[in-house]
Amino acid sequence: MGREPEERRETVAALPSASHASSVQDVPNMPPHGDIVSLMSRTLGAANRYLVELMAREGLAGIVPSHGDILMQLFAHDAMSMAALAEAIGKDPSTVTALVRKLANAGYVEKAPNPRDRRMCEVRLTDAGRALEPAMDRVSHTLITTLTNSIPAADLAATCRTMKAMQKNMSAVDDSESKREPDSEPAAETRGDHR
């Protein structure tokens, strides 16, 4: 209960945010920084398993959790371009294309030319897709209610702010990585190669 194992302190100290470690360690029951990603991953895994269970209870045949984001966007907007869908749900366009194809094969969405620009296509709900909305709303409500049960509103607001900041941090890394030239090697000095 007293002191952290030596290797745990080394792991925490190796993290980029270790400069704040002394103030964080003073907070009772605060998990080490290294546990944050693990906690997020385990929470997301549990939420996805529960989501699958809820969708099965509602009889949502052929629908998986990754389809939910697309359907919720289409419930709100009726029709969207593939690019707008990808941006709205934060997924790669090729992933969205595959998800939309599966929803189209199940008869829940259809692709059609955009009436304002015939060169582009948009995704629309079919009648069968629109009929999913009440069940999807129930699933979403139950998931969120369960996930946030007994957590004070101020804590949830702080968690949302923190998660948005973390997402922004990771997006900045993604952006900087994508701007690097492919196959570029670091300079000899940075590789420790001083021949």
C-alpha cells in the first residue's frame, strides 16, 4: 500500500508528462499516468461488448458498433457525402466506404448522386434504415446512462474536456507525422551514427 514498486516509478517517469508527476502523486488514489491509456482501452472494450449485447436485445440484425456512428449521423442529416461522414465520425475514408457498403448490402442505406454536384455521391437512409432510429436511440441512451451512472455532472464535464484535449494532442501528432516525408531518415547525429 505504501510505496510504488521501483519499476512502476521508472515507467511513469519515462512518460512525456512526468514533469507533472510530483504534483499528481500527491493526489490520493490517482492512477499513474501510464494507466490512462489502459483505462481508456478497457473502458472502450467493455462499452463495445455491452453495446453489442444491447443491439442484439433490440434485434438489430447486421448492425455492429462501428455502424452506429454512421447511422446516428444520417438520422441527424438525412444525406451526407462520404467525405463528410468520414470527417464527422473521425474515421479514414476507406473505412467509411467499407462500413457504408455493409450497411447498403443490409438494405439500410443507399448511395446516390448528389443533386447539387452529380460528380459526387451521397449516402442516404432507406426506409429500413430510418426504421432503426428508435431502437438505436434506446441503445444509445442505455449505454450512456450505464456508462455515466453515479458520476457527478462536474466530473463528467471535466472528463469530456480532458478527453477532447487528449484527442487534440493525438491529432497534432497524426498531423505532424503525415507531413513528414516518406522514407526520410533522421540525420546521422540524431541516430547516434557518427562515422
